[in-house]
Amino acid sequence: MSRLPQTRVLLRTGVTVAIGLALVGIVPPAHADDLNTTKTDTQSQIQSNTNQTDQDQAALNLASAALQQTQEKLVQAQADLIAKQQATQDAQAEDTRLADLATQAQQTLTARQADLSAAQQAVSAGQAEVQSERDTIGLVAQQAAQQNTTLISISMLLTNFDLGNLSDQIQWTDQSFTASQNAMDGLLQAQTQLQQAEDRSQQAETDAATAQQAAQQAAQTASDHLVVTQQAEATAQQAQQTVAAQVTANQKAQTNAQATVNADKAKQTQLQQQLTQIEQQIAEASAADSHMSTMAAASAPSSVSVAAAQAIAKSLMPNYGFGSDQWTCLVNLWNYESGWRVNARNPSSGAYGIPQALPATKMASAGADWLTNPTTQINWGLGYIKGRYGNPCGAWSHEMAHNWY
């Protein structure tokens, strides 16, 4: 309700009662007070939607940040995967190289083992040959020595031997021994050379075995490293797939959040348009209500005294559950609003009657004679107070705090 200004309320008389009765029968347009309620509701919706939009925008910001973080993680995961793949390729190449070296070392070892076997066979054969030659030479030398000794003895005993011939025999024997000794020396030298060849083959076989073992160990190390790099690559692949899935999920979340924010903004635009329309309707309704209440005030007589109006109100209070403790508040409230005048009108807002109904035609819900009947006006006012504030003291407290009720 809108309080009358402190200036004197303008009352118009002299207008025919017929005009007032005609006003009673008018079907009122949309009331400004009702529209104000709708406006308040719409503003509340706008505020609520604004809060929701802020929350949804915050959620969108979080989704965008999460998406950016996962995209950065994806780039890092992809780079890590590429590095792991390259490491695997390098390990595979090294594994192949060392496996080839191990194969070559094995082939070399096999060849050295064959050489050693051949050398050992040659040494055995040479040793047997040397032994055979030594035996033969020894036997020949022994026979020659025996023959020469026998010839010399026979020649000296039976004949007049020829010393020259004997000298030739002795020289031949010496030459035979010398030749046998030289042959023995040659055989020993050949045996030594064969032994040296065997020793060299043995060393070559040992070196080849050492190299083959080292190559096998290197190849095994490379193979183990390849397994590790392959596992690392598989882990990186799984990580990349996991992050890619997160990126997809975050992209979907961002899209949904953006759609929600867009819907919020569209709703906000719609509510703002609706509010603008309501404000326009309020202005139009207020103008119409002001005109109607002006006409009603002009046609309504002011024959009811303040005391009579207050007596009516006091008698009706129990009907609304108000006790005597509420009486002073009610008197103060309507003194402040209308001075308890039936035809009181606020020229600014168009509020009318003892309770200052806005618009005036709202009191038609309490009776068709709302224009002039204080009982109808008071019934409407008490009902309004009960429904809005609970009791007159509640309404009076609001009036004192906000200058309206």
C-alpha cells in the first residue's frame, strides 16, 4: 500500500453518483500491484539465473582449464612416446648389431677350433714321423758302426790291410753319423715348429672363445635392454591413450558446459525482455489505475466519520484473529496511510480508500460497493494485512521501516 503524501488530499465532489456506479461496473485491467509482484518474481528469476550463470561459467572455466591441462599432458605424452619408440628402434638396431657380432665371433671360434684340431693332428703326425725317423736313423747308424768295426778287425787280423782303405771306411762312417745327426736335428726342428703352430692355434682358439663369450654377453645385455625399452614404449603408449581419452572427455565436458552457459545467457536475455515488457505494462496499468481511482474519488462521498470507520474496524478485527493488542498498530497504520477516509487518494500512485489499495479496484474482491462502503474497504484491508504480514503490528513495523506496506 502507498501512503498518502502529507499534503492535503484532494477530494473532488459534485460529480454525479452515476459516474461512480459506472466505475464500479468496469472490469479492471491488469493491476500495477499484480504486475509489480510479477516484476519482483521476474527480477528474482533474473538474479537466480545470474547466479546460476556465474556458477555455470565457473564450471566452464574449470572445464576449459582441465582441457588445456590434459592437452598439454597429451603433447608431453606423445613426445615421450616418440622418444620411447626411438629408444626401442635404437635398442633393436643395437641388439641386431651385437647379435651379428656374436654370430661372427662364434664362426671365428669354430674356425679357430678347426685350425687347432688340424694343428694338433699335424703335430701328432709329425711326432710319429720324427720318432720313426729317429728309430730308423739310429738303427742304420748302429748297423754301420758295427759293420765298420767288424771290417777293420778282420782286415787287421787276416790280411795285410790297406791303411788308406781303412781311412776311407772310417771317413764314411763319420759322414754317416754326421748325416744321421743332421737328419735328427731337422726332425727336431720340424717337431718344434709343429709345436709352435699348435701353441699359436691354441692361443687363437682361446682368444676366439673369449671374444665369443664377450659378444654373447653383449648380445644378451642388448636383448635385455630391448625388452626394457619395449616395456617402456608400451607404458608410454598406454599413458598416451589414457591422456587422449581424458582430452576427449574434457572436450565433451567443456562443450556441455559451454552449452549450459549459452542456455543461461539465452534465458537471461528472455527474462530481461520479459521484465521490460512487465515494466511497460506496469506503467500502462499504473496510468489506468490512477485515472480510475481519480474518477472514483471524485464520485465517492465522504460522509463516513473517522470514528465510525474505526468502530467498524474494531468490530471486524476478531474475524481475522486479531486481538485488542493489535488495535493501536492498526490505528497508527491507517492514520498514516489515509487518515481513515473512505475516499482518500494518493495523487502520485493512485492508491485509494482507508487501506490505500493499489490499484483501487482490487477492493472489488471484497464487495462491489468498495468505492463508498468503509466496511468493504476495511474487510479487504484486514484480509490483506493478515495474508501479507500476519497482523497489524507486523504491517506497521514494515511501514515504519520502508514507508509503505
